[in-house]
Amino acid sequence: MLGELMRVSTFCPKAFPGVNSALTNLSEVVAGTVHSNENIKTDCDLLILGGWVDEYQFILNQVKDKPCKKAVWFTSSLGQSGLTPNLIEYAYLKTILKLLDTDLLDFLFVGGRKIYYPLRPLHKKIQLLPFPFNHQKYAAFDVEHKPWRVIFFAPKTVYKNVPNQLIALSLAQQIRPELDVHVNNIERTYYSLITDIFPLRYASHGWLPDSEYWQLIGSSACSLQITYAEVCNYSAMTSMAMGTPTLLSNVVDWIPHTRLNRNLIVGRFDSPEHIAEKILHVAEDPDHYSDHVKRMITHVAQMNNRGAIEVIKAICE
């Protein structure tokens, strides 16, 4: 942590849990940072608006004469655009670029190198802001990892990568009946159609307090977080901070290329059979990966935290 060298105010609507996680981590890592999802505060050196909603354009016009610098943090990989009408995320990005041209915005922060490098040539005000992560707060939930226990908490929104993972769990359980699957109320969603066709025995969980949710993750042998849309994936970082090996897609760009990591990366995430093979391989012996993923996340967090501090310090000083 830095001393109180700067005052940073961040805001994000509650509807964006991933961006809120990013900004919460930023407030825990960078001293002088206060995050809210209720009020926008302009009494600061730097105001960061997370994600994008149309109201931001109105707000930026209102506060254009405030002395604070203003930024938007666009954390998406733009992969979700294929799931939304009219490529809406690209429309948002076009709006943001116009605001940079008119100086209503001072910066566009981009999380994730895979999206930063294509965007970097578009405007001199675009900067990479590494995803910070306060990994130390999860240490208490690093408990015994039970072989064959797999956790998959799917998003409520219907994503086409979720059925592949449910089918993969069904295939894996047919091979290893002792596979102990934990999910989050999928029987109350469209996803129940998948399990009606592909048999799957699972324990279903409703909303869990963080401590109980983290305890469940920390005791699992394997976590599934295979998405082609989320560059950062804080859920995966959280699992690995507890020593729980986590299956990821190759969209994630923060995982180093090592032999063990190759077993965690699902290159063919459109193939339930391929995912099932990965699940069976990892869930049988989680201790083979536990210390490795904890060390990896510690390294990633230290590098990202240092990078985020340097970016904000350079702007505010």
C-alpha cells in the first residue's frame, strides 16, 4: 500500500458484479481509494467510472468543470458482444472514444492485455490498468481439498459456454460416479433443460454468505470458470488464492505458460468431452496443483497490484 498520496473515487452500478469486484480490489490495494456503487463523489484527484451505462455521459457533462481527472475503466474483453443485440459494447466503446476526443474524459483504462493491445493505437488516452487483487484475505479459507468435489456456480444470464460445462460434468460423473458436484440453483433457470437431458447428480446451493461460499470453494478439488468473455475472472483468482485448481479458457491472459497450467487451460471449450477429461484429471489429485496455483496467484497479484499503483500514482501526482 502507498501512503495517502492521492484521493481516488470509484463508482460502478450494482448490476456489474465483476467490475465492482475489480474496483473493490483497487480500493483495497491503492491507498486513498474509496469505492461506491451508490454515490459518485467528485471531491477527489481521480474519478473512475466502472464499465459503461448511458447515464455516465450525462454525469460527465455535469462534472466537466470539476478539477478531478475523469476516467472510465472498461474491463470487458468485448467477447460478450456476440451475446447482445446490435453489438452494444462496441457502441459503448465508440461513445467513450468520442468523450476522450472532447476532453470530457481524461482516460480510458483497459483491463487485460488482450484487449489493450488492439485498442492502444486508437487513442493516446487509452492506458492499461492491471487488474488488482487482494489475495491475502482468502488465506483463511485454504482448507483440505476433497478429491472429486467440483464446484460450478454458473451466471444467471444465459451464456452458451455454460451448457458445455454442465454436459462435461455429466460425462465425467458417468465415468467417475463419486464426482461430487456443487452448483447454484440451476434447477430454477433455463439450464435445468440441460440436466433434464444429461443426467447429473448435484448439490444445489442458493445464495451463500461470502464466508460459506469461500469455504465451499476452498474445500473443492476443482472449480470450473471456463468463459470466453471475461479477461480477468476474479472468481478464478479467488479459487486459486485458496489453492483450488480452476479450469479456465485461454481467454485469460494472466496465467503463465507452464506445464501444470496447461492442464488447467481448456483450449477446446466448445467440447464437453475435452472439458470432462480435464475435470477428471484435476479432480482426482488437487494437492498436485494446490501449492502451485497459490504461488501463481500471489505472483500475479503482486505484479498487477504494483502496476495498478504505478498507473494511478503517475496520474495523481
